[in-house]
Amino acid sequence: MTRTSASSGSPGVTREFIGLPSATARRAGAGGHPCQGLYHRGVGRKPKVAIIATHYQIDFSEHYLADYMATRGIGFLGWNTRYRGFESSFLLDHALVDIGVGVRWLREVAGVETVVLLGNSGGGSLMAAYQAQAVDPHVTPLEGMRPAAGLNDLTPADGYIASAAHPGRPDVLAAWMDASVVDESDAIASDLDLDLSQHRRFAILRLRGLETAAVARRGSRGAGQRETN
């Protein structure tokens, strides 16, 4: 385990860098730990209540609420799993194990008595999944894969806060799909009968009209040149 203390740019706040291994991931060859984050607390304080925030792939170590909470006596651990910046490799069971490393650190090392999960943005469904698994283990690995070590031994938190949280990648990505798209390589090729956006519909019609007019003008110029020749 590594703990490097450093002062923050915000008055009255101390930040500690935390780097820890996970049950299913050790230190990289260059020395980096798979689980890393910053613990924010008021100078000279040892909070009994702390928040931990994690996203499935965005760096939350310097979360915008961290200093705000720290100056009010609440610890804040901006925590990253091994999947920070590696969304394409994300595996839920291993991510939950990594979050558990942060929760245990708060209880066993920082001396926090009340741990609150912050589910912010894409971390909303992730932190909810952590608590659900910690209370009633049910997550299963992908077919053909073994469950992550420690998956059924997660330490439950004492609370959960949802802030600007979305329902999870499957639901969000499905909602973002555009049923009117007929050719992914053509920015305006679409089936207008399936287009729910009237503004986009009119824009596409205008673009098509402009394209048709441009083609007609080119054709007229070409015909004129042939007649001249």
C-alpha cells in the first residue's frame, strides 16, 4: 500500500494519494497500482463520515465535490478502478472488487465509521451495483469466465447518494440509438419516417435540397461548356 500526503490547492484541505492492489490485479511493471485515488479531508481532521465516488471509466480522483465536502468535515475519496480510461475492457465483477478496496481502506485505515457511496453520472448504476452485491451477492461473470476473487465478500456501505446519475450503459446507449439511421458512413442518410426529431428532419431535407441544387448547377455548367465547344 502507498500513501503519500500532499497539500491541496484549496485552503484548509489536505489530499492523500492512495494506491492499492486489488484481489485480481497487482501493481503494474512500472509500479502503478490498479486502484488509485485521492482522499480529501480538512486539515488536522480525521472524519468519521466519508464519501467514496467512482466512475466506470472517468477519473474521479479530483471530483468537483471533494474539497467542498472536506471543508465541511466530511472525508471524500475520489476513487478509480483499473478501468479508468479503459472503458472497452470494463468487467463489472472486477470493478466492484476494486471499489471494495477503497471502501475497506476508508474503514480500516482512515478510521471512517460511516461510508457513503456517491453515484454521480456514470457512477450511479456502478455504485448501486456495488451496494446491491455487498448486501445480497448476485452478480455473475461473463459466460466462460470465473468470478472475480472477493466478489462475494464486499464490505457494504452505510448510505448511497445519486447525483445526476444515469441508469447504466445498456439503457443509456440503447436510448441514444437513432432508429432512422440507414447508413453509418453517411452523415445524413436516414429514413425520415423513423426520425423523431422534427428539427433534424427539416435540416436533412434542406441539406438534400442543397445537394440536389448543387448537382443541377454542375450539370448545367457542364452542358453549357459542351455546347460552347
